[in-house]
Amino acid sequence: MARFFIDRPVFAIVLAILISLLGTIAGFSLPIAQYPNITKPRISVSTNYVGASADVVEEAVAQAIEQKVNGVENMLDMNSISTSNGQYELNVQFNLEKNADIASVEVQNRVSQATSSMPSEVNAYGITTAKKSAETIMYFGLTSPNRTYDGMFLRTYADANFIDAVKRVKGVSTVQEFGPEYAMRVWLNPEKMAQLGVTVNDIATAIKTQSVQAPVGSIGDRPTEADQEKAYSASAKGRLSSPEEFGNVIIRSQNGNNLKLKDIAEIKEGPRSDMVIGRLNGGDAVVFPVSLTSDANAIETVAKIREVLKDAEERFPEDMEIVIIQDNTQFITESLEKVAHTFFEALVLVILVVFMFLGSWRATLIPLLAVPVSLLGTFAAFVILGFTINTLTAFAMILAIGLVVDDAIVVVEAVEHHIQENGMSPKEATYRAMNEVSGPVVAIAFVLAAVFIPVAFTGGTVGELYKQFAITVSVSMMLSAVVALSLTPALCSLLLKKKGQEEEVKGFVGRAVKSFNDWFERALSKYVKNVELCIRRAKLMLVGLVVLLICIGALSKITPTGFVPTEDQGMTAVSFSMPEGASSNRTIQVMNELSAKAAKFPGVKNVMEVAGVDILSSAQKSNAGLLVVSMEDYSKRDNSVQDIIPMIFGMGAQMPDATVMAFQPPSLPGASNTGTLSLYLMNLAGEDVEKMGERANAFLAKAMQRPEIGMVYTTLNTTTPMYEFDVDREKAESLNVPVASVFTALQTFLGGSEINDINSFGRTWKVIMQADAQYRTGVNDMRYFYVRSNNGDMVPLNTLVTPKTRNSSVVMTRFNGARAIKIAGDPASGYSTGQAMTALEEVAKETLPSTYTFEWVDQSRDEIEAGSRSTQIFIISLIFVFLCLAALYESWTIPLAVLLSVPCAVFGCFLSQYLRGQQNDVYMQIGLITLIGLSAKNAILIVEYAKMNMEKGMGVVEAAIEASRLRLRPILMTSFAFILGCVPLAIATGPGAGARVSMGNAVVGGMTIATGFGIFLIPVLFVVVERFFSKKKHDENQPQE
């Protein structure tokens, strides 16, 4: 093959240009993302049982739906919350391989089977099934800087003008709205109602019958008289729309006297619910968190959302503006830009290494031309494979620079050797060199591809991460081998000069190259002597190898494990809560103080507040709130989010009433926003909530004693003060009062009842009836509420209802169909997630009875999967490499000599991670698998030549020493090119540095030790293996001492 291209250099160059062109075209069409699609499909089912408490929602709604949904095909788990304001949400998570659209349909079908068991109020509200992502990709706010507009106006304007357009953007799952929603409020006066003998049912019936959309037909439509000349459509004023019109609704008419709604109630426009209030930097705002579907491309989606918002902003009235509070894709784009910088730094360092070794610009140019052809060609493969340009494929490209250049270096170095040593012409030297190195080039490409082939067949989140990296390296290696056998020999015969004809490099560079060559010659003679010495002391070397294996075992135990490194993503979500039962007013007041302090922290750009939302349990609570603290751009600050988080905890410690928790944003998309550790404790025996609360508190108390745990919490809080209304059914029956009307009166007066719709601003809004604020301040106000008996008598509610105080939970959590306690948190500083998870598992064994089980979810589950998966992949990769080498060399013994050099790389990898305080995480494990191929590559170069020498009749020791002498230069060139190419990764800073450092450090450390030890160990292993297994008696030329 090589001879064909040496004789036809134009053909080889055209082939290379075509590969590059195809790759360039493909590169421009490829989508850019932070990660491959590793977000598991998540389907959300939500509804509302207005006015119901958490335990009622759980019993009436949750159990019925979950019994039907449980076991839907490819389901991973499901968890739900039922809250005290009637809200119910079920999240069903599926395996990564499941199609999200099919999952959504299957869940919807199961939910529809449960509708017959639902309360009528729930069916009237509707049950929604939708694709959902766990991750909030951006927060934007609509604000009025000069306070011209209030929150309700801002939200209504947004709803009517641009939120629908945002929801239509491809990839958007949900756009939540944190701000007061417009409604028509009917504030009842219970005292006047009692005096006039009016009940809530009377008012509801009057409004429903007098505010109704009614079709009234048309005039003159056929069939009609033959001489009918005109036809008219007809309409009547149906649904009421203004406070005045509602005020004139007639509740009762007696003897010409009309009792109107305005006589017993105040009607005005107001918020549908006042619990959730949004604020930004101290002023009123409506906050919009945007979640994506699990299969969305974040960068493309957010770019489209920004376009929609920019277009809407052009039509805004004065004193209204949109503020992008936090955009997580900024971190993605900036970290990918950093990766691009690292790529070019790596390229420059590789050029430097190659030039120092080859000492000629012409010779350096040849390997460099191989880099763009192989890497651009890989982009073309991305289109076929459906890959994106993401962090992992970019890392693979950076590593590939060092690998791709290797094949070309091996070829050029061999050609240069024949030109310099044997005085051949470039063409003859290329023929000779290609006969010698075609074997190693193909072998190296095969081995590096073999390392990664098993990885391509692994499933799950971790498998997807490995796969994108592995296939990228494999494809670039295959292309690199093609280039090394086609373009590189063609360029060698064209560009290289005969001995004595090449131009000498002058000046400082020339002197540096000359002094480097002189040093290398001296080092080479010392190296050969040391190799001889090592072969003589082979037993000692083998003992050293055993010691190395023991050290690997020890280092793997003491290197902390983790899943992915934490990154500075420029924001932190802060959960804020007051003591249970605190009112919204008190929560907002303390939250404003907190926000004002946080805004003064260095590097903070925006502080967003949402009162009434508990992000820990995803429920609405009057005593909870969310703060999102977003940072300035990376270039405008010198601190990180990791510096701000402890400051927020410190600020919370100064507020005795408040519990403040700041969270790291998740490193992987779709992971939990509220802590890197997540598990559910499942109550299989059906214990009551109070008992569950005791179990949860015992678990937390024990967990907080562990040094590995930095912060841990549960969403189950059974200390929320509540009133339980006990209806005296016997008395009600004796007074002829229907029990249903007692419940209706309670719900309407205290919780509010949605009784009608209005049309305004081109949309439909709700009409809500509720007792005026002064009649809902305490439980004694029940004396104002009356119901009517069937005899027509007005009966005060406080004679039929007895309030009892009790403590319970405002949020009920279920997991996989059982009542559950959610536990989540973060490891302590200096401890990894792996260590913290082990600690929590031990706590669970100590504190939980046998009727409870626990299950890890989200990132924690992925981490466990990654740990077991990486060991399997490592072993399978070793087996694949062994089999590949055995097939190439037609020998079972030679692959052993190659693979026994791998422990050096593994030792170097663990040692460098441990010394630099890095974790054994997914990126290190990917690096480790790469190192199998790389350390095997060095061994192949020596073993291949030693085998050729033996076939020429040399003894095994002489063959090994001669191969080591000849191949030291290409081994050092390829290793230094790779190591220096990865140094920019190992010392990276800025956004996304955690991942780059973890992988870069692992491969640099591993390859440095593998090269330093390997060049002495490989010849020894070759000799030992040959002597041990060979049946032929080789003529052994032992060096004389």
C-alpha cells in the first residue's frame, strides 16, 4: 500500500485534501453541546386537588395514579410529592436508551386508566403529562426598574405578549412563572352574608348562571322563506369581564328588591394566588425558570430563546425590561472556548517536541500535516455517528493530537534514520522504512482502537460518556494509520533531502537543536548500558513490577472516588426557610435582608428572590424561598462560586430563625440541583408520618456526626403546625345541615374557590371567591361563617366544626409506590462524594429497621454504576488488546511482554491524581483506559523490532538491546509529543477546568511514569517472556561484565 502512494504522491495528497474538505464541511454543520445526550428521559405527571391537604392528595390522587404507572416499560424509578395546597407531581425516570416521546405516551396511557378513580375536582382541573428535564437551564426576569408596574401587571404582560413564543421554542419543556397571576377576586363579607341569609353556594350559582358563554344562533339562515334576502349572525353578552359587571350580578330578588353581589362582597382584580412572589435585586419582578426536554441541545435552544426575548423587548412600554439572571449555557460556551485554546497550546508544544528531535523544518512539517487530516476527517465520522462537538469529543481531539502525530513521527524518524545512517536517497529510504514500520503503525492503530472497542458497547450515562470519547479517539487513530501509510511516505519522498543537501538550521534554534542532539547521543549510550544491566538483573526488575502492583492497590484505596469534578458554573441556588408555620410576610421580610447582604459579596452580579417556593421538595410553602445568586462573567472576577457558597452559609448562621443552604450547580446535565448526594429511604411497612419523621431525624442526627458529610437534609418535616377540623356529623344531621355544604363553606371562605372564568387580554383567567382578609386571621373567625340548613335556618360553622391543633408534614413524598423520606446533601470539604456515600450507607444500616430500604438516585446512582462499570471496561479492554496483539504477531507470548508494561502507566496515573488531590472520577477512568493503549504503543515499537532482529538470527538479549537502541528516539518523541500535548489540560484554569485537569493530570502522570520506567522494563519483559515460553534454544549472546 505504501509503495503505491510513494510512487503516486499527487494521489496521496488529493486523498488527504478530500478527507480534510469533507471533515471541514461536516464540522460547520455539527451541533455544539456541553455533553453528549446523557439526560435520562423524565416524564412528569401533575394535577391539583384544590384545597386538599398533603395526606388527602396522597391518598386520593397519588396512590391511584402510581399503582397504574408503576412498571411502565424501561422505567428506572418514580418519585412524587403531594403538598398541602393540593399540588401533586409525579416524576417517572427511564433508562437512557428509552425514547422520551414513546415514554410520554406510555405514561399518559397508564394515567388515563386511573382517571375513573380520581375526585371530580381533580378531573375538572385536568391531569397533565409532559417531558421534563431536572435541570433549569436559564432564569430570566421581567422587571420595572423605576417601579412603574407591579408584579401582577408584569406577569400578565408577559403571558399575553411573549411567554407563549418562548414555550414554542424547540427543546423547551417548561417555563415556570414566579409571580402573581391575574384573576378576578370576589372578597366576601361573611357578616353581611349571615345577616341577609346568603350562602357561598347561592353566590356561586348566581355567578355561574349569569356569567356564561351562550351561543344564540343566527337570523335568516336556511332553511327559510324563499324571499329571504339577508342573513345575520347573532351574539349576546355572555361572560362578564369587569369588576362592575360582576358587582351587578343579582344574588336574590324579592318583591322587586334585588340583592347584588356588590352589596355583600368587594370585587376587584387581584392575584390568583399571593404565595409566590418574585423579586430581582430588591425590586418587584416576575421570574421565569426555563427547563429543557431531556433530548434538547442547550446552546441552540437558549440562543433561540434569547432571540424571542430580544424581539419582544423591542415592543415593550417604557420602564420595562428583561434581565437574563442566569444562563448556564454561558458556562458551556466558555468552557468549550477554553478547550479550543488548550487544543492550540497542545499543537504548539507538539510542534516544538517534533522539531527538537528531528532538527529540520521539512521533517517537522510532515507529521504536522497528518494532524489536520486525521482530526478533520474525524468530524466527517461524527455526522455518520450522530455525535456533537462536546467536552468529551473535544478532550478526545486534544489527546488525539499527540496520538495522531505518533504514527507520522514513527515513519519520518525511520526514513531520516536510513537517509542519515545509510546515505540513501529519500525515495529509497522511504521504501526501506515503510517495509520496517508498516507493521508497527498498523499494530499501534489496531491496539488503540481495540482498547476503545469494548467501551462503545456499554450503556447508561457512564457508557455514553465513555463512548463518545472512545469512538472519537478510535476514528482519529484509524485515519492516522491511513495517513501514515499514504500521505506521510509520499511527503517523505518529496520533501526530505539526501544527506548533506538539507539546509542547516542556524541561529539560536540551530544551536539548541545541536546541543539537544549531542545530549541525546550521550544519553543513548548510557541508556543502552542501563538496559543491559536491567536484563542481567531481570529477577530484581520483576520483583519491582510486583511491588508496583502492590503500590497500585494501595493508591487505588487511598485516592478518593468521585463521579465528576465540581465546576465553577457562575451561579448557586440557595434554599431558604423559616420555622414551620411562618407567614409569607415574615418570609419575604427576612429574605429581602438576605438578598441585600448577598448582593454585596464580591463578584456577585444578580440576586433573584422567589418567596413561597421550596426547591428542596419542589412544593409551594409560605415559609420557604429560593435565592439564585449569579456571578459576573469569568473575566470580571477573580473568585469562584466555591468561595461564595461558604459565605452564604455563614450569613445564614447569623440569622437564628432562618435555615439557609447553598448548593453547587450539578456538573452533569439532568442531575439534581439540590445536592450531589441523593437517596430515598422507603417505608415498606406503611408507618405513619409521625413515625417516619422520627426515623428521618435519627438518620440526620447520626449522619451529621460523620466527618465526611458537609450538609444533609430531608424534605420530610412533621413539625408543621396545623389545624384539623373535626365536623360533628351527628349534630349536622340533627340540624338538617348537609355535611357537603360544611366542607364547601370551609373551602371557599378559607382556601378560595374557583367558580368561573373571564376573558381578558385575549386569554382566559379565573374568578375566585374567598372570605376577605380580616375574616381569616385566626381560627376563632369561624364564628362569622354560616351554612344554611335544609329548613332554611342559618347555622354558624363554629357550632358544627371543632378545630384541633396537630403537627404534620406539608409535603408527602413517595418513591416507587411507597411512602418515602428523601435525603440529600453534599460531602464535607476535602471529602469526595464516594466517601460521603459510603458514610450514609453505614448510617442507614445503623439507624433503619428491616422494614425500611434505601435506594440511591440521580448522580449518586450514576456514580455507583460508573465505579463498577469502569473496572469491567478496563479488564475487557486489556483482553481485547491481548487478543489483537496475539493475532498480529501470531503468538501468545509476545502480547504478554507488551501488556506487562501497562502497570507502570496505571501506577503513574493513580500517583499523580493522589499527589495533586484529584479524585478517581469518570475523567480519570477514561484517561486510564487511554493509557492501556499508549503504554502498549511504546512496548510495540521495541517488541516489533526485537522480533525482527531475532528473525534475522540475533540472540534474544542482543535483539532486545538493539531494538531499544534503535527505537528510543521515536519512543521519546511520541511520548513527549503526547505528554506535552496534554500538559495544557493538566494545568487548566477557568470554566470547565475541573474536568480538563482530572483527565489531563491522569494521562500526563501515567504516560510520564510509563515512559520513564517502560523503556527499561519492556526489553527485560521481552527477554523474560521469550526465555520462559520459547521452545527453541536461542543462541544467547550474554554481554560480558
